[in-house]
Amino acid sequence: MIRGAGVLVASCALAVHAQNGTKRNPVQALDQFSDSVQALAAKVSPSVVQISVTRFAPREEPGGGRTGLVLGREQVVGSGVIIDPEGYIITNAHVVSNALRIRVIRTSQPQGATVSGQADETITNALAQALAPPMDATLVGEFKEIDLALIKISAKGLPALPFADYAKLRQGQVVFAFGSRQGLGNSMSMGVVSSVARQPDPDSPFVYIQTDAPINPGDSGGPLVSTSGEIVGLDTFIPSQSGGSEGIGFAIPSALVQLVSAQLRKYGHMHRQLIGVGVQTVTPLMASALGLPRESGVLISDVTPDGPAVDSGVKLNDIVLAIDGTRVENVPMFMTALLSHPAGQKVKLDVLRGRDTLPFEITPVEESHTSDRLSDMIDPDKNRVRQLGIIGIAIDKQTEAMFPGLRGPYGVVVAALSASSAANMTGLQVGDVIHEVNGTAITSVETLVETMAKFKRGDAVALFIERDGKLQYLAFEIE
């Protein structure tokens, strides 16, 4: 692929020189193009990391099937990119999902292995990179809806890549994908932007960059960069029959990655402003069936009872024209406008109802997060369960009300995780409810501490937990 692009660049260069009445050696043009790609690789590679994750996954059954009840350990590999010199790395949420342990392998730079201050991947240096020691990373936060996660390693002065201006991205622009395809760290491919904004389906709340730069399993979370070495997007998924690249890959746009990473760093999750509506894309068929005044746009398909929008007068089948004065033509534009809306300010919504354009001012509410509510109830000394590396809160009448639909009236809620090997060992997540340990019912933090204290190194432990309304076991060995 690089060879074909090089021929194209060389041909263009020769055409220009022919117009100017001069001749140029085509090999020189190819060499200059090759030098430019090498310089880009040397600039970007030190900021790209391989991420190795140990996590629980459904264990194989004797018959070859998988069970979702008992979980065993598995090892997965993904990619990430350093976005801050203080050790912050952005990746995909699915790469670090349910992680027991997250380890980061950076591109090593042996002494003298630089060209003009940048990494130079000679054969010797490339082989030395395989010996680079991994570093433990902690999960700062994740936003699963758009598949982004922020992790951090204990290091300073790291080479961070800047974000490109997404508004300036154009179809046909040359881009480069970096990552750990098939587990091969520090890999690079080249292509063009096939589309600057692609929706997997009409009602998808977000758009993706489509590229033909080869992206394969293991590249998830790696950067898609411009010729200047700026992050254009984050490699995320590929539609594939074979499991490998088929010339179509998708990346989360830089503007969204930058917005989400800032909030994850500050809060550990997204602090979204909710106005209490559900939206869908207007299609010609929908417009005809409902008698709508437009055949495109964003339709209010749901209004939450007693929510901010209904109190302001917004109704079903209103068509959104603008948010805060910014024109809205599709669901991604609607979602992006709300994500970037300043906290504490009213949302100005212009809608089309019949033939009338109506303005509304809506006072949004902040999305509620369990971790925010639990943090106010934490007493680190009273609620610490050192054997599991967690801060726990017992289920009582007050906490039970915070978990509507809880399937067991007893247990301990994981309110926080500590940065310890014990926390990595279990696979527990904030918000999990521990109902039993090896069949013993857990009714208080004290009961959990006493039960865990009976185990010694090498003992097998199975936590019976509730996560997102589903019951499952987490099995591990005391280390």
C-alpha cells in the first residue's frame, strides 16, 4: 500500500516538474516520500503503546460451548496512545473491560537510537523493543457508549501526541494507523480517509471516520494520525467476514476523543447534561407515515415523564432544528451539541411543530452516577476490605433504594477500588454487589472481612455477585 502511494506521489512530482520544463529522477521522488514516512513513524511510534489485559471471560464447557455463569481468566492485547506527558493514555473501553490487570508496553529507545531527536527503528532497536519491561496501569474512567477509556501509568515527561482539528479533515486525506495488530506491537499502515463522517446505522448517536488504512484485531485503541503526526481518530472496529482488514475500518473522531478524555480525567466518567428526550433520525418513510413537515432531521420520539423537556413544553413528534443556536441535522449533531453544552446553563432548543418554529429553554439535569452517590458514604477506615482491595458499603434500606431492581436484599456494594494487587486479582468493579463468598451469605462489611480473613494463599474463592442486574461468579485464587 505504501508502495502504491509512493508511485502516486512520485508521478505527481514528475508531472509538476514536466510542466516547469524540468526533469527529475523518479527514484529521488520515491526516496523523499519514503524519508517522509520514516520521519513520521519515528515521531509517532514512541507515543503508541501496546496494552496487555488480564480479565475474566466465560469458561469453556467440556462440550466446546461457553457458559456465562462461571468466569475464567483470559489474556487480550490492544493498543493505546499517550495524550498527556503525565502518563495518561486513551484506548477503547472494550480493550480494558473487566480488567483484572492492565499492563502497558512502550516502545523502548536504546541509547543512540534516535534521528533528529526521534526514535529510529533499526533492526537492532526493533529487536530491543521486545525486551521493554511492561508497566502496570490503572483505569481512570470509561465511557462505554462510545467505547473510550482512559488509563494511567506512573511516568512523567512522556511523548504525547496532539489532537488534530476534526473540522479540517477531508475525504482523500492521507492517514496512518498505528497499533498492535495481531499482537505485533508498533505496527504501522497507510491509507486515506474514505469518509469523514459515517454512521453504522441511521439512529447511531455518534459518527466515525472511515478509512482504508489496514486495521486488524489488536489495533483497537491505536491512533489514526495525519501526515503531521496529529491524532485524527482512535481505531475502534472493522466490519469483516474473515476477522482481518477488508479495506474498511472505523475510528472515533479526534473531537469526541478529546472531549471524552477530558471528562474521564476529571470525573472518571461522563457528566452529561440530560434534557429528558429520546431522538431518532427522520426518514422519508417515517415522514410520510406520520405526516411530518420534513423528510429529514431529528425527531423527538420520546419525552420522559416529569423530565425537564416535558416541563418546558416539548412534545412528541417535534423536529429539532437547533440547539443553543447551532443547526442540528442528524442524531450525532444532536448528541454532540448536548455533550459540549456548558454545565449549569439552560439548553436553548428550537423545534418545528407543524409549520410553526417554537423556541424552548430547558433546564437540564446531570446524569446520575452510582459512584458519585456512593463516594459520599465512604469511610475508608470502616469500609475497607483489604483482602479484596475494595471499599464496601452494606446493603440496607438507604442503599437498596439506590439500586432499584436489586435481585438480592443483602450484600456489600463495591464503592471504590484501591490501587492494590488484591483489586487486580478479583475482577470486581465499582457498583458490583457481593452477595456470597463460597456459598456464605454476606450481610455486612464486617461479615465480608471475617469471611475473607479465613482464606490463605492458594485457596480458591468464588464471589457470587450482581452486576448490571445479572448474577454471576468471579472465581480466583488467593495470591
